Amino acid sequence: MNDNQVIITHNLTRRFGDNAAVDGLSIRIEQGEVFGFLGHNGAGKTTTIRLLNGVLTPSDGYARVLGFDPVADGPSLRRRTGVLTENPSLDERLTARENLHIYADLYGVPVAAVNERVEHLLEMFEISDRADDKTGGYSKGMKQRLALARALIHEPQLIYLDEPTSGLDPLAARQVRELITHLSRQEGRTVFLCTHNLVEAQRLCDRVAVLEHGRLLALGTPVELGQRLVHHQRVEIEVGPADRSRAAEVLNAFPNLAEMALEGDVVSVSGISRERIPDLIAALVGAGVRMYRVTAQEPTLEDVYFALHPDREEAE
Amino acid sequence: MNSRAIRAVIRKDLSAVLRSKAVLIPLILVPLFLLVVVPAITVFAGGAASSASTTGASSDIAQLLSMVPEGLRTILNGYQGDQIWVVFATVYMFAPLFLVLPMMVSSVIAADSFVGERERKTLEALLHTPLTNWELLLAKTLSAWLAALAVSLVGFVLYTVVVNLIGWPTMGRVFFPNLMWMVLMFWVAPAAAGLGLGTTVLISSRVNTFQEAYQTSGLIVIPIVALVIAQSVGVMYFSVELTLLLGLGIWAIDVLLFWVGARTFKRDALITRL
């Protein structure tokens, strides 16, 4: 086992009756990674977190997390992990400060450090002003921020975040994304990020896994997945004003392009495979079109997701 | 054993309970009704009835004495006139009813703690903490049990004051509590709290709401009603020996309930029901 690998699963499976919520999952995650776990609702993301944290037992396969077997060493493992559950799961009859103090005790934060850490998190998540109000009266965003603060109260090595920006306003969502980056890049913590927000995953994740009906569909960096799974790209070509119509003629004659558009001096084409881009440039050069810029747009995770789910793209 | 974490869960559960009207109102009203209002009405009504009786107080008392078991008759014969009614009502008749208090309190808090936590969707975060299944069960049962003991003790003190006050004109001295009530408070009441608690924990895996759990666990007062009736018709009375035995029997049931509860209290099962 590589010392840097904080999560290893092999054929991890959890069935509920005949339905496999997680089906033969095999992944390896390294320390300090922001690992994105993508999938629509019910894909098995939350069940995977529960399995990895020793809250659910697998029906088959195994996991090693931070060197622990989640089934046998659950308490020791959970002391080192923090979880932001899909629902904030706060006791709404208690105040924010009380919630944090109780979880500091539950996670064994050194007694001498509790007050300072609680105050720091209240400040950091901008809850200080209402720290002594019952959390039942908080907005959804405030609850989410407090739940995130609670997940970090014991400074865990591994953090599971289940839809962390769900319900947050754009500013708060950006703060959370910055925090995730900070936790990973500056503090070396591993972040396991469950989301169906593909833009967020694209921005934050070093690698992503795409899950459907509990099965792993794809695994890799966003760039790798794009190159491997998205075979048609969009290319922008900037041409001189005098060459616009000639460029359009060449591109119209070029076989199997999905779409061509002309906007100012920029001609864009889509539906071209990566391998055919040099041919396209050669055709334009051959026709005497003077080009100032050719940009192939890297496929996004959204492109990857829809490449894996063509039926959904049609539905969209 | 992670005692700090266990204390944290107890603190969390009890702090939350003290801020919930649905839980707090029965915890205040039931003791007041059971230990103040009902005894006062009973003693005063008994006294008024014997004063108004055409045949006089002595024949009512004689009828009462003829109904009770031999051992209790011997005890009551040590008192005179209306004192017999006061002692019978406050010391013996209310003894089984007092047990409703620890049972009810532990049931309400356990229903809030086990089922209410699931209903409010606060359980998952707790299941992701380092607490073991055993520690979590222990913490949640202790919070309900300790609260039941505290309320019972307060109720016992309140009842002691009320009974001595309303009995003073007749008795002319402090006559309560006797040894049997001390056994009832410190031996049987903790067991009764465990009975309410254990029953609710078992029920909690089969119901989905706090109200359902509380209402279903309310069925455990049936044996208490049986004790009240049995004593009223003279089948038995709360002697010190019988009270000690009763406590032993309830403790035995508690151990059984807790054993079964511990076997069914599994993280996997709890989270699957969320």
C-alpha cells in the first residue's frame, strides 16, 4: 500500500434488498487530493461516504481508510474524519455555540483548545453575531455553514463533504470553495467531495469519479476524462476581416462538422474530433486564410458527464 | 469508555429536552397533577365524606379496614379515626401511582432522544462521530434515566411536603415518608425509570415519530393500574418486603430489555432507517 493513499476500496458493495446502492466500487485516493464524486441523486454518493466512515457495513468488498478498516476500527477512523452530511443535521433547539462545543467533546478536541477553536470557526464562518441563537431560526445557508464548521471542529485529516454549497448564496458558495482549496492545498487535508454541481467539481477537483446506480462509470482528472470520453470539441478561429467569407466557405465544405458560427472576426466550429483539428487548420491555410488565433476548447466535466449519459443530454 | 463523549450526548439531549414544550409540558404537569392535585382532593374528599356520613366516620373506617390485607390492617390499627384514611390514601394508595412518574419521564425523554432525533434528522451527524454503538446507547439511555431520577426525586420531595401539609390537621406531626417509601423512591423508582426507557428503546425501532413512540410506550402504565386495583380490592399492599421484591422484579425486566435493546441498537440499522 502506498503511504500516501488515504482511501482504498476494492469491489466495495452495499445492497439494500435486491438493489445495489454501491456496486463493486474500486478506487484509490491520495492524501491532499480534492476528489470529486459525481452522480445524480440516488447514484450512491451518500452510501459510499457512510461505508467509508464505518457507519454502514459493506455487503461485499472492503475499504481501508487512513489505514483503518472502517468496519473493525470505526471509532478510531471517525476520530480522524469530518463529515458534512447532505442534511445539516443540526440540533435546532441548541445554539450554534452549543452545537460546536458538544461536537468538540464528541470528537475529543483537547479541552484547553475547545473555546478557541469554537470561536475561531464561528468567526471564520461568520456566525459569531448569532452564535447564541437557537439554530432553528437560521437561514439554510447559515445552517450549512455551521454544519461545515462542525465537520472541521476536530481538524480532521479526511473531510467528506456531501453537497457543501447546496443552498448557499453565490458569495457563501465561493467562500466554501476557497475553503476547500485552502484545506487541500495549504493544509494537506484530503477532501472527498460529493456533488452534482459539475462546474464546482471542474474548479475544485484534482480527480473525479462518475457514479451511476452505484457503479463507477469513469475515473480520472477532468482533463484526462475529457480527452478520453469527449470526442468532439469546439474550436475558435480568429481570422482577418478580409478572410471571413473565405474561411466560412472552407468550413462549410469541411466534412462532418456539427455546427459553424461566425461572430465578428471569430469563426467557431463544434463537433470536431481532436485528431481532425490539424486537418482543419491545413485546409484553411491551403485556402489562403490568414489566422491570428486557433483555440481548441478543453472539454468540461459537463461535456464528460453528458458523454457518459447521452440519454440525459437528449432530455436536456 | 469515552466518558467525555457520553457526557456530551447527555448534555445535548437534556439541553434540547428542556427547550421543547412538547416534552417539557408533560414533565411539569403530570407530577403536579399526580403528586399535588390528586392527593389533596383524595384526602380532603375522604375527610369530608366521613364528616358528612350519617353512620359516622367510624363505620367507613371499619369498612376500609375490613377490605385491606391483614398486614396493612395491623399497621392502620395503630392510627385513630381520620388518621387511618390519611395514612391509607397518602402512604399506600398513592405508592403505585408514584411509579408512573419515573416511567413517564424516561419514556418521554427516550422517545425524544431515540425517535425524535431521527425525526428531526439530527441522528446522522451523531452516527458519524467516534462514539461506539454501545457508548451511544449508554449515553442516550443515561440521559433519559438520570432525568427520570431527578424528576422523581423532585416529585418525591414535593409529595412529602404536600402530604405532610394536608395531613397536618389530622396527624398533628410529620408522618411521611416511611421506610417503604424510601425503598420505593431509591430502589423501585430507578427500576421503573429503566422499564419505561427500555420499552421505548425497543419501540423506537418500529415507529417513526416522537408522538407514536410516546403513545405506544404509554401502555406500560397498565401494570401500574393493575397494582392500584390489586391494592384497592385488598389483594396485596405495599409492604417493605413486597416493595423490595417488586423492585427486584422490575430490575430483572430492565436487564432483559436493555440486553435486547443493545442487540438491536446497530449503527447500520439506525442509518438505514433515516
